[in-house]
Amino acid sequence: MMRWQGSFGTTAVWLALVVGILAGGANAVKADFTFGTPTNLGPPISTPYGEFAPCITADGLEMYVSYYNRPGYAGWSMWLSMRETVNDDWGAPVNLGSPVDTGLDNVGSYISADGLELYFGSYNRSGGYGNWDLWMTTRATRDDAWGIPENLGPTVNSSAWDVCPHISSDGLELYFGSQRSGGYGSDDIWVSRRATRNDPWEEPTNLGPVVNSSASETGPFLSSDGLLLFFSENRNAPIRPGGSGNQDMWVTRRASISDPWGAPLNLGPAVNSPSLDSMPQISRDGSTLYFSSDRPGGLGGPWGDIYQAPIIPIVDFNTDGIVDAADMVIMVDNWGTDNSLCDIGPMPWGDGIVDVQDLMVVAEYIGKDAGDPTLVAHWPLDETKGLLTADRAGTCHGTLVGNPSWQPDGGHVNGALSLDGNTSVSTVAVLSPADGPFSVLAWVKGGAPGQVIVSQEAGADWLLLDPATGVLMTELKSGTRSAKVLYSDAIITDGTWHRVAFAWDGSRRRLYVDDALVAEDTQDGLTAASGNLTIGAGATLAPDTYWTGLIDDVRIYSRAVKP
């Protein structure tokens, strides 16, 4: 549990200090953020008929939702729910009616940032160019009715399936899913651009093999700053590897509007389930993820219900479990840079520069409990007696093997556990290294070459000291024949406390000592393993792998932390 602590003065003092620092510019945007527990919006939004493709206006007061076979409406139809303020409940949805929502299938609406243009997909509507085409309707003001829809024309539409439109905040990029020729899978994401809002849309281009794959990609959604692109997979189509089961939601980044999109990352098990999870949409302020899901526990329907999940910035920069003066020092040290660790404002993924916007986000967590959902296991090792050690983040409690000695006052963070070369801690399995990004961190004192800090039964030694030289290393690697272990040059057997960490972001392995990066390389993946964890001994439990010394505050995160 993170809480505000420290003795460096009030928030006002910190604000005065930080505001006085000169700021610079940058464009890298990779701040750490995670998702809270998804909740079903429930009635009147979620119904037994099946809901799809939620779209929220920029002010958060209107939600457009597509329903399937709602009574009196065959196939897909588009509906609008409203609320007075963002703190009010959503009202009963009302069908958009003629001339927008006719007796045909109409689905996947998206409204422009100014609320005056509504884009959607329509099936076999007169004047189209394929079975599913992209259409647009306009209104003069937010209080006016929608006008007669216009087809986006043969430059944008094709004779194939063109659906799920999304227009950028500046109105100059139109992203959509299409099954037209020239793609890489059954469905691909394409983009059409225009120079100004008064110019025609240009010939669409495929986002290419970095984003699109031999599987299916559709349902694009661009963040309001244009630097994150969320998307999902189509139902009953091939799925991308590395997901959580069925169709999943993904995100790709670009450093600036003119840069290419990076390799997509799965949004992870916090919001993706073994069921269908699709059509991600982000609120304008970046605080909430909306999506469709047919996971168990919903109200039913072939496409499931509408869910929301809070988007939570990671404000515990040094991952010590508290938001305190040390985290503020880290922010000050990185002021005016593009350090993604501290770039958490004005939305959770930042704006490319560490400045007052980021300080304001941290200030929101001062004096509040703000747990990190990515902390999946945490053994403080602060007990004073007994043969069990509690997992303060979950249920992976540990059992002491060989009766190691508790050191109530001898740890780096409160108490610690003293291991004598014949003792260890055994816990149930926490995760498989192949499942996605994760990190393991621990405070250690002592040790000798060949000894292991954390390992996995029938798997790899996660953190250990090289038997020959004593340097920190990891044996976590891919299963390819060319894969090698990762060595650092750091020797930590000097009898003082050191914080060691391994982090995996899905493509890179990193080793840290005392918050400094000491080794790094790229890797195609990590070998799967499902065994129990051992703290203080190797995966084989060989006699020479048992730790001699102190171990304290062992943590495992489901993200690549930057200690």
C-alpha cells in the first residue's frame, strides 16, 4: 500500500521549488500506467441484448453505444445515453433514429472532438461501395439534430469490409478497420489523412506489419494527444500471439505525430480476460478505459456488455511501496527531461516532458492510499517468529524451509530474514515469465558466488551471483538455441545492503543494482514456467546455491519497473 510519508516540508514548498526549475522539451512518451479492476456499467447501458463499441464525447456527458437485436431493432443499431455531469449516472439510451439509424445494420460510431461529426459503419446502405462502408453525419451545434449521413466516398471505402472509424482530435487522421486487399491478415488497421479539415481524405495506407499481423486488427482508438493507438482483434478471426485468451485489446506508441508506430503491447490481464475483450476507448482526460466484453458475470448477449476501468499512473517511482519525498526528489532530478518514469501528466502516459503537469498528478496521491495493481507479490519478511511469511500483495504466502532466522531490527526496510546456506523460503507460483512484462526486486546483504536470490522450480534462476566471478546475473532467457544468460559487472558481496532487480518489458532484459542499470540486452521472449518460487536457493536446490546472508523486501511486479 502506497502512502505519503516524508519530512521535506509541505506540498506547497515542493511546488514552489519545482516550478522554479527551468523546463526543457522532448517527445518520448512511455510513462508507466496500469488499469484498475474493470466494472460492468450495468443497466441501463448494459442489457441482455449485447452492447458494442462505446464512444464517449470529449466532455464525458454523451455515450454512443451499438446494440445487437435490441427489441424492435433487427441487427445493429446505434443509441445515445446522456448524463448531466461526469459524476452522475448514465441515462436510459435513446435510439438515434432517422435519418442516421435506419433499418439497416449501423455500428461502431465515433464522434469528433467538437461533437459535430459522427462517423460510423453501415451495412448495404444505399449509395455505398461495399457491404460495410464508412459514413458521416454532421450537426451545426450540439443541440441540433444529426443530418442526413454522407458516404465517405470511394477513396476511403472499398468493395470490402470497412468499419470502426476513429478520427483524430485535430480531424486530420481517420483510422478504421478493413478487410480490403493489400493487408497482412483477415482484418487490418488503415489510416487516411487530409491536410486540413476542408480537404478531401487521401488514399488510405496500411499501418504496416509492425502494427498489423497475420491475425486480425480492428477497432482503432487514438489518444487525444495522438501518440497512443489502442485496438483490438475481430471476433471469430485469428488472434495475435501473446494475449490473454480470446480476442484482446492492444496499444502501440509513437514518439510524435510524424514518427512510426512501435510494436504493440497487450493491455494485460488487468483488463483482458480469456473472453472477448474489444473496442477500447479512452476518456478525453485519460482517466478511464471503456470497452466491450462478454466475460462471465455480465448481463448476456452475443457481444457482451460495456465495462470501464480506471487508468492509474504509477507514482511510486522508486518502487519502495510509499509515495514520499524520495519520489519527489526523483521528479526534481528529472525536471525538464523526457524521463518516462516521471512523465505521468497531464494524462497517465504523459506528454513528453517532466514538468508541473506531472507534479500535479503526484500531488493527487499525497495523503491517500494508492495501491499499485501491478504489484502481484510482496514479501516484506518483517515477521519476528514462525515458519510462514505473508505475501502483502496477494495470497502467495511463503513457507520457511530449514528454519532461517528472523532479524526484526536487521533489515534494510524494517525486518529481514537471515539465511545460513541451508535455508530458504518456498512460495506458490506467482507468474510465468512467458506471460508478459514483469520485474523482481529484493534487498540483499552478503552472498557468495553461485548463490541464488530468487528462482522458480523447474524453471530458471531469476537473480543469482555468477559461480565463477560473483557478478549479478539472470538465467531468464528465451528457449532458442542462441539465447544466453545475462551478466552484469556488478559485484554485491561486499557486506553492505544492495537493491537488486530484474525487469522484462517484453523485448528487453535489464539488471539493476542500487537503482542503476548494470546490464541490458534484447530477447525474443522468455521460457514459460509454472513452478513454485524459492527465495534464497536455486531452482535445482543444489547445496551450493543456498544464500548466506540477509534478504529483505522481495517484490514481483507485472510490469517492467525502473527502480
